Amino acid sequence: MITVAVTGAGGQMGREVLEAVADREDMAAAFAVNRTSVPPIAGTTVEDEGDLPRLLEEHDPDVLVDFTVPDASTRYVEACADAGVAAVVGTTGFSDAQLELLADAAREIPLLRAPNFSRAMTAFRDVIREAVAALDDYDIELSETHHNRKRDAPSGTANDILDDIEEIRGDFDRVHGREGDQPREGDEVGVHALRAGDIRGEHELLLAGNHEVLTLTHRAESRGVFAEGALDAADWLVGRPAGEYDFEDTV
């Protein structure tokens, strides 16, 4: 039985993770924390996030799962490093300085950080790499759509896709939207972020050239996809040596 601590329990992803833990026979919630007071979720009492260091010491969970915001997430991972607790992080939008702090923590604990915990997204990125390599002179445009509360743009997943393209094609300009006189240049990829409603997450890559168009799309229908993926990652991470890991390492 793997015991899981959950941060940001009052948020949409925190709730999804707690509900997913409750549905699994191989896992149990050790405790949950949130910045503000919220009622119990999926049978787990939610405690104050300021008590996280004490709770980690008292409950000694196998792993912590975090979907919050960069400032909080960095503090939570540092607390995990002090307590010797593995951490799975789905938070995005970290600054370079915060990423350095996470790397420091990963010298003490196994830390798996990923912007997307969908297995289909992992396959999607594999397909993108193949398509970009095969159509090496085609124009590329990337768009992503998320709910209207998402803070970072482009999404962490979109940035990972852009990094995948760069590995294959080499350096290019990332053009974020277009306005005015904006003819397309040769070495560029257009990047477009849409925010609306309660959209879970959609990423679309368009390749065009030679009088044809190829469009590749991944769409998440439920946040439960990401919660289950994060718990699968947590299961895989427990017992690993200290270091930085990615969701692709688990599949």
C-alpha cells in the first residue's frame, strides 16, 4: 500500500487526485493540505498547508503529489527534500530560479516533474517527432487551449512540444501570435494560446507544405486523466534513487 500526501486539495486537480486515490486499492491518502479551509474530500480531512513539514514528519508518506502554483510547489518540494519524501509535481510555469531550487531538492529525493500526465500525450509527442522529421521543410504552427483560469501561457506541454521540434529542426523563432504586418519567416513556429471556459486541455500541431496540410490533435476529456497518470507516476517513483525524472520515464 502506497501512502500519498496531496497538496492544493481544494483545487480542481487536488480534488481529482484525492478522489482517484480513494478509488485505488493500492494507494491510500496519508493526508491533504490546502491554503484555505475546505471540508473533507473523498474521506480525507484537509489540513492547513503551513503544517506541511510537521505532517510529513508525523505521517511519513511514501510520496507527495502536487498540482498548485510555482511559489507554493517549490516550498512543498523543499519540505519533501527535508523529510526524505518523494514528490510528483504537475505544476507548471516555474521560473529559472525556481527550477534550480527543484534541482537542488532532487539531489535529496526522487522528483518527477511533468506538465502533462496523459499517456496519450506521450504517444502524441512521439508522433509529432516522427512527423516533424519526415516533413522537414513544412511550416509548423502550434496552438493550445485551456480553461480561463490557467495562468501560464504557452502551456508547459506546449513548451515541451516546442523543445521536441527544436531537437529535430534546430533553432527557430517562437512567434507568439501575430498582429499587423507579419509575413511568415522561414525559421519560425507560430505559437498560439487560447483560454476559455472549462476546457481541460487541447493541443494541435499543424504542418503545411507541398499543397497539403497535416493536423495532429490531442484533447483531454477529463482532469481524471491527469490525476490517474500522476498516481501511476507516483507508484513508479517510490523507491527510486534521488534524481529528476519525467513522465516519459515511466512508460
